[in-house]
Amino acid sequence: EAKYIVVVRNPFDCAVSFYHMRKNHWASAGLPQDYTFDAFFESFMTGDVPYGSYFDHVLSWYEHRNDANVHLLCFEELREDTAREVLKIADFVNAEEIGSRLRSDPSLLETVIEKTSFTSLKKTAVPDEELDSGDIGGWDKPKGPSRNFFRKGVIGDWKNQFSADQEKRLKEVYLSRLGETELHKVWEKYLGF
């Protein structure tokens, strides 16, 4: 049976990250070069973005969070305590072999953490111009200058992007769709509500 590791991120930071990814690929995404966060935000709110509604997507996986072959991983928890989350992933994939090996060899665990860190991944990312052209998830290789998939990798950058009205509107939808979930218990300290 297939196993699924599903990474979810709070919708505020997800919206900002998704906007920058779309903006970096504006030409192949059929967007104007001056594509704004305000324009993206309206599309995000209605689910009129590639892959559809954020909330529908997250909730569709959340329903399966207790399935034996699904591991729901919060980006924020991974950033907060990488070692703990790497061990959870290792146990999910193969507890007897991988999880126990990482627990018995702290230097191996540290190597895994270092090699999969945001800084390391950003440093080793292949520039766009070296990637094979072709359709990847509905987006062709960017037509503009090289862009890196990794931007900041921080929690809370949405506070630098959202207007007060955008925060209010997304908060309202967020609380109605996810406010009663375990995800909200993880995210409330980062969101401040």
C-alpha cells in the first residue's frame, strides 16, 4: 500500500509563498508581469488557483490524518523541531529500520537534518535554466530570469504582505473551515488568534 507524506502550511503563509511561486513563473502561468498580491489573493480566496481551493485540499487530507498510510506534517512543526519531525517521518516510512537507526546514531540524524535543511536545499537547488523544459504541474519552465523555488522558508511572513482587510477576510474563512481542527491548535500560536 502506498504511503503519503502530506505537508500542510497555515493558509496565510501558504498564500504568500504560492503568490511568489506564481509571480516567479508569471509568463508560463499566463499572468501579467506586474501580477500583484492583491490580484492573487482574490483568486486564492475563491480557489481559482492551480490545484483549486486550499481549504478543500487541506481538509481532504485532514480526513485521512489517522489512516495508517497517511502522515500529515505541518510545515510549522517541521521548522520548530526538525529532529522530532524527521524521526516521525522515519517511523512512518519504516520504524524498525529507519526510525531506530536514526535514534541509535545521533550523528546520522544530524546529517539528515543538515542535508534537508532549508539552507542546504536552497544552496543545492538547480537553477531554472538547467532544468529540463516541459510541463511540471501545469507550469512550464519560466520564460524570464532564473528563479529559485526556495524563497525564505520562514513562519509569519504573511504579516509583511497582507493588508488588514485581507487578514480579516482570510481569518474569517480560516476559522469557519479549520478553526475546530487539530491544525488550528498547531497554527494558532503562529497566527495570533
